[in-house]
Amino acid sequence: MLDHRVLTIVVILLYFFFFIIIPPVFCAESLEEAWEIALVYDHSLQSVIKKTEAAKKILAAAKALRLPNLDFNGGYTVVDDEPALNFGGAAIPMAQDEFLTWSTMASIPIFTSWAISNGIDAAESSLAAASINQDIEKQNLKLKVAEAYVFVLRSTRQFAVAKSHVESLASHATDVENLYSQGFVAVNDLLAAKVSLADAVQNELQVKNRLDIARSAYNRLLGFPLIRIVDLVEIKLDRPEQDLATLSCAALDIRHELKILARMIDVMYSTAKVKAAASRPQIAVSGGYKYTENEYMESEKEWAATLGLKWNFFDGGLARHKAGAIKRQAQALYEKREDVKTLITLQLRQAWLNLEESHKRVEVTQKALAQGEENLKVVKDRYQEGLATNTEVLDAETLRTLSHFNYDSAVYDASLSILRLHRAVGDL
């Protein structure tokens, strides 16, 4: 057997070899992987899932009303005087002053004016609505994660541009300082270069802070520690091939918000029928066994069966008014559903127009990238030869940085527009 100290040394050497000499490799995280993690972790989604499970129990309870109901009752009674019947001035005992009673009764509804069946329909529609709401929550969560994902990518790219801006200005400040030491430029050029560099460094710090916040927000959505290192894969999304009219028709068929409202309307109408059934005939069969301890009775055991009818044929219109109120609520949901249709159409049009705008911006800003780089190179060469001013160099560097910023913004805006368009259609 290996000595404990030898085993400890072996473990330390293995750790040093695998984690120091050969550092661990972290694989970049894709958007699809982020979605899978978030769908498992998110507490809001888990809450909706629990509500769906509760709706299943409510449906099971509604179906249980069709089944027989078995009751057991029992007790031991003590009275102060023995019960007796006065017959011609003589007291004839009827029972002891202490006695035991118990009974077992079963009952089953035969006809409830369709109250039970309508209650089951309402519970089934509620379960369907809960399941649809679960899909809505998934769509919203996926969009939220996608927005955080894109924000991290955007912030990462902005930090790279800010860092490049600092490096370019630092290089220019070094060149100006060399020229100033040789007496070729005025001190104003050196001061302007250093001030611009300081401003760029400050901007880099601000962008770095936004990047850290973006990573923390993204990690929170996935349930990871906020300080986790985030390495994300760039997303490449193709815009839908269908036109706006086709997508609008698809959205009205797909969007879960419309489906859930339709289900809730079904719930309301079924519930209204249940309320109306309260003033209609109710028929049930009941029967069972009863035992009463009584030495004065010929038989202490009793079997009984009852066919019962209950009909509250006049309740002042209570059941009718309750049913009418619920029907009005169903009509209100129908009007809301029609309004949601127009809202979905508007959301889809906004997402489509934003996508069109961002794609055009990508085409325009992409051309400016090479132009900005070339312009800076030309101006710096002219400055070295004394044919351009320091201000022109700083302006050229600002334009170069701005062209990168505008291009990156257009690219990530386009990605977000595609994602939001899919969410507006309902197939994210």
C-alpha cells in the first residue's frame, strides 16, 4: 500500500501537470446551449411548470366528482336520562342512556344537469391554457437570454474597439513626442495627443465596466456565478425568406397568446354552464349500512337505498345572474383577443422594419470600415511629412473608431431584429 504522503505528492504533481503545465480548455458557449441551460434553471419558468401541474390536479378533482362517494360516521352517545315514550301515563323505554352508532353510506350522482361534465371541460381548458402559458414563458425566456447574449457580444466587440482606439492614440502620442523632442512640432500637438489618449483610456474603462455588467447579467439568467468567465460563439442568423404578409398570417396561427385567450374563453363558457346547473334538477343514488345499539329495538342493523332528487327551481335568479356574469367575462376576453391580434400585427411590422433598417446599416457601415482605416493611414503619413495637422490625425482616428462602432452596432442590431422577429411570429 502506498504511503499517505507519497499519495499526496502524486495528486499534487498530477494537478500541477494538468492545470498548470496544460491549462484547462474552455469551450465557447453557443446560444442554443445557453437556451438549454436557462430552460432548466429559470425560476419563473419552473413556477409556470408548477402551475401546470396544479391544473392537472384540478382536472383530476373535477373527474373525481363522477365517482362514488363513500362516507363512514360513528359515535358513542351518553344522555342524562334514558329516552322513553309516554304511553297512557306510563314511561316506555326507547333506548339506553348510553349507545353506539355507526354507518357507512355510498352515493353517486346520476344526473347533475351536466354540471360535472361542464366542470371537467372547464378544467381541461384550464390545463390547456396552463400548458400554453408554459410555452409563452419559454419563448419570453429564450428572447431574454438571446438579448443578454447579444449584449455580451456587442460589449465585447466595443471593448476591443475601445482598446484598439487607445493603442492607436498611444502610438500616435509616441510619434508626436518623438517629433516634438526633435523640434518638428509644437507642444500643443503633444498636449492634444495626450489629452485624446487620456480620454480614450477613460472610455475604455467605461466600456470594460459595461462588459463586466453584461457578463454578470448573462450569468444570472443561466444560474452561474456572476464572475464566471464568459466565452460566447458569434451568432449568424439568416433573415426569414417569407415576406411580411406571410409572416403576419403565420403569427396569427402560431402565437400562443391568442391560443391561451381562446382556451380561457372556453373555460368561462363551461364555468357559466356549471353555475346555471345549480337551479336545475340534480339526481343521485345513495345507500349503505347503519348500526344503532338499542336493546329495545328488534333489529339494530339497517340497510337503506335512496333515489334522491334535488331541484332548486326558484332561487330569485341567482344562478342565472352568476352564469350571465361569467358569459360577459368570456365576451370581454373575446374582445381582448381581437385587440391582441392587432397588437401582434404591429409587433411583427415593427420587428420587420427594424430588420430592414439594420441590414441597410450593415451594408453602409461595412464600406466605411476600410475607408476609415485607409483615411487614418494616409493622414498619419501626411502628418509625418508635415503635410497634415495633428487635429486631422485625431479626427481620422475618431472617424475610424466610429466606423467600427457603427458597423458593430448595425450587425448586432440585425441579429436582435431577427430574434425579435421570430419571437413576434411565435417560433423562436
